[in-house]
Amino acid sequence: MYKKLMLIVLSVVTIQAAEAQTEKGSQNLGATFGVSVTNSNTRYDNISNNSNGKLTTYSIAPSYSYFIADKLDIGASIGYSYSNQKYDPVVNGQIQQRNESYAADIFLRKYFLFDNKIGIRTGPYLDFQKMKQKYTYTSSLNNNGTDSYGGGLKMDFVFYPAKNIGLAATMANLGYRHDKYNGDTLGDANSFQLNFVNSILFSVYYVFGK
């Protein structure tokens, strides 16, 4: 009888702890990290040798969200990313390209979980990005800037391995973006994008509050 009572108590505590992670009043404080290295080998008609390219990208984005209802949170994040593209040999006189960008976004997410532990979250977002681009050529250096506004729908895989710890990874993104160029290049551009498990970003966050 005692063992059965203990099992019932433990089961109730476990369920309550899992539900509290996405319960109204809970809060998430976390960060999204991204690191990627891409190597390419391209053949061009106007040069005798293949061009070996290497693209390295780093990104980090702290975030905060608050559950306004059970399994529904609203939040915001700010982020920084850096990428460096090198060419060997040079391609049309270009040696290197460096990009730095700063971003901010707001989001609303609905959670669909199995056993309150694993599942997906999805919802709309709006963001703003400011990018600085530096192109290094054999005889010159060009600087460009881009202000970008966008929005759309995102879907993440989520998992709670512990009471106060959550993990997530991007799965898909459907969005629209408007880019405004300044610096050595001027103009505007509009684009639509649909990405599914294209470049994965991993997130870890701490659950507190409720």
C-alpha cells in the first residue's frame, strides 16, 4: 500500500512539473546558438583552376518569453551573427567577403507536446536585421549595408529533459523579407523563403516562474 501511494505521489509531482514548464505564468530565459562551416569547390570558365571557397558562420541570440496561457508564450530576442567567406584562388578579383548582422524579433508560439515533454512549437514572428558587408578585392575594398524587415511562421522541435531545462531546434521557416541596400550599392529587394531543415539552430533555455 505504501509503495502504491508513493508511486501515485511521484506520478502527480512529475506530471505537475512537466505541465508547469508550459503553464500560464511560466517564463523562459535562453539563447540560440549557430555554428557552420561550408566548403565548396567551383569551376569557372574564366579562370584556369577551380575556386575553393570556405564559408564560416557564427551566431548567438539571447531570448525571453512569457506564457500568457497554457502552451502559448510570447517573447522577444536579440541576436548577432558573423560570417566570413574566403576564395582561393580569387574569383573575379574577389578575395574575401565578411558579413556582420544585428537582429531583433518578437514572436508568438503555440506548443503541441506529447506527454508534456517532446513535440513542436509554431507561430508568427516579426523581425528586423541590420547587416554590414565588406568585400575585399585584389585592388579595392567595398562596404555595403542592408536594413532588412521580415515576418512569417516558424516551427521548432522542443524537448524538456529536466524540470527547468528546455531544448529546441529549428525545423522550418516560411517568411517574407524586404531588404534596403545602402553604401556602395543602393536599391531595394523583396523575397519569399521556405526553408525546411536547411540550417539548424539549437536553443537551450531555463524555465522559471510558475
